[in-house]
Amino acid sequence: MWYYDVATQSLDKRPINNVYGTMNLYRDLRNTVDVDELEKKLAVLENAAATVIRQVYDCTTSTINLRREQVNYLRKFMFVMHYRSYPETYFDPTMNNEANAWVEELLKREHLSTPIEAWLHILRYYLDTDHRDILIHSEEAVEKVSNMIRSRGIYHIPPDLKHYEAIAYRSQGDYYYLGFWEAADEGEFVLTNNGQLTVSTVPAVPLNTFNEPAAVSVSQESSPLSSSYPPLSSVPSLDDIRQVEDLLPTRTPSPLSDSSTDSSSDFDHPADFPRPLTMSTNLAYVIASPKNVPILTSGKIQPESLTDWVHKCLQYFKTTRKLLASDHVATAATGLQDPLVQDWYMTDCDTFDLLTFPEFVICMKKRWLNTGWEAEIVTHIIRSQQFESNLFEDWVITLEKKNTLLKGTAFHFDDVRLRAQITANACDDVRDACNLDATRNILDFKDWKEALTRVDAQRVKDRARMDARVNSVIAAQAAHRSAGRSSSSHSQSHSTQPSSSSSTSSSTCNRPPKLTDEEKRLILKYHGCFKCRKLNVNHVSANCPDDFPSPVGYRPISEPTAPSVKPPYS
């Protein structure tokens, strides 16, 4: 492939493996039997995915039929290609504040000493575990953490949470669609140094036909493939889990979905994936370089993108010393790419060119921003609150960034007004600190914010200690109740009264036995509900209208009875 060296500004041909390959990335030195075990397992997955990719590439019609097993192979391969990009940072404690305790427990439990070893250990889980089992594990993990959030308001991932890593696997499929991009006959793709090019290990795929950044790593503002989900460069946070939990009850399909149909034309069943965005994602954004006029791309102009473009233009004017102030508007206008904006400027360019650049910006805001955009930002600032789960510093920075968009307008918050707004909407502990004389006497806004940030940091530590005590008490109470039930059951079993059987029966839980792994697999396969345990239904446990089945006469779900239920995608 052609390789351009930015440092030397030279262009030459190099082997793809030299450009994108990483030596011994999967070598596990702790494995005394076979250090290349993971490499071999990954090769099996790569071969399976390559077959699917080749089948898609060779397809000459507008639709293609894939077996569910093939889709699962491709789904797992895409995630592993993403996961392989973060061996040093995925389990880095500095990037996983809420999951620090979980990461430390993982290292201790599995006798791991570095984030790299943790990364290899979890990679083995992804390669060894069946796709459907990973989905079962993710739903169990999300349910457990969500229950703890609702009941006790935890601010960390439980260290003993089992299969927490499965959430990341499911999240990528939930939040992204898969796309294949192919360069035109007369063109080529430009691939960046951080592109996850898979063809280096899948020779059956033509070059530049399957590039993972084009498939899933795309701009939120410029592509319908985008989503609000943060890149999974570290293990998921509590906010990530809340987003996944919100998606579990009702979802729509994606080509990467486990629930995706065997035929690409059947997407009419509510599957386990989020609804596509209905709002327009064709938003303008800024492209800037030190030596060129900043570009405002084609698309809907938002206050954020326009403000960014204005700042970049002012920097360009400052560094281009020979440029006269009278030429600022005409020069900046060359960076407007949207045809409608260009036409608006050219229609009255003689008048616009006589304006100062700040005056021209006012005209742009009046013409291209939504009427009342200032009021929308003010409303956002006024309504914004620091919840118990928010860090004070992060919350204030968000408000400050929004406030910069209002500069030059009558709506801009000065330091006094912004302090009053922050005080009113901070969480209880921080608000109490705001009203102390020592805090009110701090005149400088920066010093005032730093003082409250220290108060908030202490609040977070105190809350973590309180959570630990609560968890300890709950665990002790659960152990006490369990011991009491065992003692009661033992005494009843030695009773000679005829009514002992009925009394014991009435004291047991009115629920069926716990689902086995086989039953969970069948429920997933036939789109069933984990609560009512019915198959082929349009709901899940979170919004199930029925109660748990009675334990009396309960018959476990089994394969012989399952085929009588027609799968939605057959």
C-alpha cells in the first residue's frame, strides 16, 4: 500500500503488515503451554469472518441471506478488532474511575499484574465464549447494576460483578450499524494511522473494501451511523450501563444485531437494538489548519459550530499578518462550503465585504441560527442541575462552555449571575458550602470554583465510604436471614406434626426454579421473556405484563417443546 510519512513528507510503498501490524500483540507469556494460544484462536475467528465478508463482497444483488451463525461470527470479529486497539489503556485505572475497584479485583482474583495481562485475559473470554452466552452475561450484569443504582444509588461498579466485560461487547452492537465502503474505480481511500484495517490478517478481502473506521468509528455530527454512545476505549461506566439498560426493553434491529434476521429483508420485529435517530445528523462542522482559511462544512449550522468557526477565523487573521482588516470578511467567506450559505453571501457580497468581521458574524447568526437560539441555551443553563452522581467540576465546565456561546449577546451570564445559577442548582452538600461565609467571600470565580471542587471531592469520598458500609450491612442482614431460614427448615423437617408439610410449603418463595443456562439460551433463541418465561413475545422482563409462572407444576423450557413455537424470523 502507499504510505505517506508526514514527518519527511515522502510517499512510498510498504507492506500492509508493516503499517498496521503489531508484533506479538496477542502473545501471552503467562501461558506456559502455548504462548500463541490467543493468536491461534483469533485466526479461527478471522477465517470465519473473512468468509462472510467475501460472501457480502461477491453479492451481485441488493439483498443477501446470511445464517445467524455467520452474523454472530462477524459481530464478534468486529468487536475484537475494536478491542485490539486499546491493549495498554482499556484497563488503565486512570481511565476507569467508576470501575477502579472492579479492575483491581479482577487483577487480584486472576493473579494479573498489569493492564496488558488483564486485556489478554478478557480477550480470551471473548474468543472462548459463545456469542449468545456473552449476551446473556451482559443482560445479567446490567440487571444487577441497575437494581443497585435504583435501590442504593451506587457510584461505582461492584468489584464482584460477574462478566462486567460482556456489557462492552453488547454495547457496540447496540449502538452502531455495519457498513461496507468501497472506493470508486478511479479513486482510493485515505486511511489514517489509527484505522483498524482488518485486511492485514484477512487476505481474502480486497484492499480498501472493508475498513472498520468507516463501519463504526464515524463522526457523531456527519454520519447517520453515529450515536451518542462514548467510544469504548475503557471498560463501561455507570452512565454507559444506564444507557444500555434504557435500551433493553424496546429496540429496533441493526445489521450487527444478534436478533438480526437470517434474511436481510425481515426487519419488522422489535429486536434488541436502539431505535434509529430520527433527527437530522447533517450538521456543519469546522475543518481548520494553521496555513489555510478555516472551513465551515455543508450542513445545518449550530451555535457550537459557528462559534468554533469564528474563533478559528480570528486565529487565522492573527497569524496572517499581511491580511488587512478590510479583507477579513471576503477571506473568511471562502471557507463557507454549504451551497445555500455561499449563495446568501454572493447575493450581497459587496455589502458584506464592507462590514467588520464581528458585524458579519452577527448577520450569519441572524440568518442561519434558529430563532431564539440564545433562549434555548439560557434555558439549558438554568435547568441544568448537579445530581449526586455528577462531579461538580465537570458539571460547571459544561455550563461554562454553553455560556461562551452567548458572548456578545444580552443573554451572556457574567461571573456573578453564573455563580448564583451554580449555587441554586448544585447538589445539597455543595450548595450548603456555597452559602458559607468563607465561600461567599471568595471574589475570584476561578478560586471560588476550585474551593467548591475540593468540597465536592470530599463529598464523593464520603459517599463511597457510606456505600461500603451500607453494602456491608445489607450483606450481613442477608447472611443472617439465610441462616435463619436454614435453621427454620431444619427444625420443620424434624417436626412430627402432620401440618409441617403445608407450613413449609407456604413459607417458600412463590417463584419457579432459577433459569438454567439452557433455558436462557432457548429464551434468547425464540425471543422469549426472562420473567414470564413465555416464548415468541413482544416484550422483555423490564416491561413484562405478566407475573412469574407458578412453581406448582412448572415445566422447564426444553428444546423438544421449543420448535412448536415459530421463531419471529423464520
